[in-house]
Amino acid sequence: MSRLVIVANRVPDPRERGATAGGLAVALKDALQRRDALWFGWSGATVAEPAAAPTEQRKGRVTYATLDLSEEDYRHYYLGFANGALWPVLHYRLGIAKFAREDWEGYRRVNAAFAAALAPMLRPDDTIWVHDFHLFLLAAELRALGCRQKIGFFLHVPFPPRSVIMGMPKAEAILAAMGAHDAIGVQTDDDAENLRGALFGIGEQDAAARVGTFAIGIDAAGFANLAARRFRTKEVDQLRASLAGRALAIGIDRLDYTKGLPQRIAGFGKLLQRFPRHRSNVTFLQVAPVSRGDVASYRALRRELDESVGRINGQYAEPDWGPIRYITRAVARPTLAGYMRLAKIGLVTPLRDGMNLVAKEYVAAQDPEDPGVLVLSRFAGASGELEGALLVNPMDPDDIAEALDVALTMPADERQARWKPMDAAVRANNASAWCRQFLTALEGSESAAESAAESSARRRAA
Ligand code: ADQ
């Protein structure tokens, strides 16, 4: 089998073990065990004078190759264009996006530098799989350097309607660069429709035809085992004891403005205000470690949450009960798995989310005999697969409060009837299925390099 080359903004630390690794590393685990692989991307470090050639480390069948960034590239490429412009726009938040030409230049420069460092490492029969919005231009840069290998792209975040994306300066250049891929994957049919519409709008019909939906999954069996094992550990016992028989609702997110945290906290406050019978009977634990703490909008979010949690706790707490526990430190994944199994309610209310793996992890973590209830945003990609969840509009704290009230009083047979099909879906559409389906589409696709050459030959002949 040919080598698989994964390109992503971040490269996992090869020392990370299965249970502690998150997101993409888990999703790709199967594929990386079955064939030789190269994982290429940013080291996570910034240095004064980055080397042009990557540092390599090998573990098992995978070589990890990383580049450092200069302070300037970190500021313009990562904080500026990727996180300041693309992240909000792709989550439909054109109004809070910040655009600067220097950021765009930094984005182009880093995509080109990544391509220049990767190209000499490639073998003729490699399959290349590029991940996410940091690297929209990479494939086009590789093609310009003469790469003819199959290149696939997967977008982990949503893709907004054409009218939103076209509001962002340089959107057209990004869309045009999509034509360099042989297969383009997104999380949901809505994302696919939006992306095709935008590509059509700029005359990239060939690229539009290569867009497909591939909903990302988790290692459901592995997570279920982890949660069951961790359910009886010191950390989970301590949390259980501290609840003194009260129900637990849990939220687990990166501290990010797309995750709907202020509205969620307000929703929990509304529950206590409008349904007083739940006062003193339910505790909400929100774990939200700070991410991207050096972007101003993230600092503002943190202040807002500190204030609203304090206000609700001040208003409703009793000497022996506090409504909200809010942790901005990281908690180890295995412990979180145990917490999820303990929680009667999983509260997952992003304003927009490509998929949201926490929703799937919460489902997988439940005790089949006594499963909890998932309260889920209808704007998370996962809502398409998790039909047994109580779906809410995450912008509406009253809607969240009403769903929490229903969840807290739901009888066991209804909880089971809702959970079973969700668990079946999470197990069927798991990480390995996602990976296999995307790679099958990519490796069986017509070559973009050849079809681009053919269509330019046709244009020349015409
Ligand atoms: P994220 O925005 O990071 O990912 P999500 O899918 O919810 O969002 O989480 C990814 C992983 O991080 C999960 O395994 C989750 O358990 C872990 N995680 C989240 N919060 C955590 C916390 N507080 N502590 C420890 N671990 C935590 C992006 C897109 C999503 C998409 C994924 C994968 O924004 O929509 O589902 O990529 O494609």
C-alpha cells in the first residue's frame, strides 16, 4: 500500500499515548497503523529563525516532520488570518472577523513554505491528505512545484453560504486553490451544498464535483471502554461524592466563542429561575480550558463567562450547594470520559460546529442500563446523526432551560429509547469508517493534476 502523508497545522507529539490523544490523532489512528505514514505540520513552537527543513521523529510506521514558525508568521498566519479571519467566517460570524493584508500575506507565505519543505520528502506514489482551514492553499502550492500525487482535503469546520464566505477578502483566491485537490471532504450535506455553491459561483465546476460529505467519528468502542473503566476511579468517586446524590449536567469544550458558552450558562440560570424545583437538585460542571488565549476576542469571552458564572452562583447558591462549577484548567481525557458517564445530562450547545465530537463521546460513554440525556445544538454537525438528542437553538437560553427541565425529569425507558439508536449511529459511523471512506474516495478519484492538465490542453486546442 502506498504511503499516507497527513498534513495538518499541528502534529501530535509522538510520545502521546492512545487514551490521552485527542481529535485528529484518534480519528486517523487506524489508517496510521495499517500503512507507512508521514505526518507533516507545525511543531507548535515559534523561534527567531525557523529552519527551512523539518525536524523528523519516527514512531512505529509513522514519521513526524515538523517546522517551527517565526514570531511574525505565528502572528499573521496563525493568529491573524487562520484564527482571526477564517475561523469566524467559516462559523458564519463575518461580523467579528478581522482582516488585514499582512495576515493574508503571512497565510500565503506559510502555506508556500510548508509546500516547499514537504515537496522534497514526497514519493511518487504517496497519497496526501491535507486537513483544515489553516492549509487551504497548500495543495495549489504543491501543484505549482510539480507534485502530481493524489491530494485530498478535509474541512473540519462548517462551510457557510456563498454570500457569507464571499464577504471575506481573498475568498475567491481560497476557493480557486480548492481546484488542486482530487477529493474535498466536509462534515455535513449543508456544508457540501454551501461549498459547491461558492465554487460554482467562481466557475470552479470541476472542484465542486469533487466535494463530498464525510461525517467524522470517534473510536466509539474504545471510548465506551475508557468511560466504563474510569467510572470507578478516585477522581470520579470524588466528583460523585461531592454531588451528594444530585444530578450532574456536564459541558466540555475548548473555551471558544463558537461553543455557545455564555448562552449555555444563561440557559442553566433560566432553568433555576423558571423551574425552581430543580434548585439544589442539579449541579452543572463546565470544563473549558483556555485556547488561543492571545486572541483578544477569547480574552473578552473569558471575562464574560467569569462574570455570568459568578452572578448565577451568587444568586442561587446555598451553603451546601453551588449551581455551576466552572474549570478553565485542562482535565485529562480519561477522567473526562468517567465524568461523562456520571453525568445525567450532556450539554453540547455550540452556535455552529463542524461536527462536535464531545456529543458523540457523551453518547458512547453512557451506561446502557441507565443512559443520560444529550441536549444538543441543532447547529452542530452531529445533530444530523444524533436524532435521539433533545435539539435546541443554542442562541435561546429559554429553549436550553426547557430542554434541561425535560431531561431532568425524563423516565428511564425514554432515555434508553433515545440513546440506543444514537449509540448505534456513533458506533457505525466511527473514526475508522470515516477514514476509510475518505481515502477510498480520494484514492479512487480521477487525478486533479491530470484533469487540470487536460482541461488546459482542451482550452489551448479550442
Ligand atoms: P474542536 O472545535 O476542537 O474540533 P470537538 O469536536 O468538540 O471540537 O472536540 C475535538 C476533541 O477535543 C474531542 O475529542 C474532545 O473530547 C476534545 N475536547 C474538547 N474540549 C475538551 C476539553 N475541555 N478537555 C479535553 N478535551 C477536550 C474541530 C471542529 C469540530 C470537529 C472536530 C473534528 O471544530 O466541529 O468535530 O474538529 O473534526
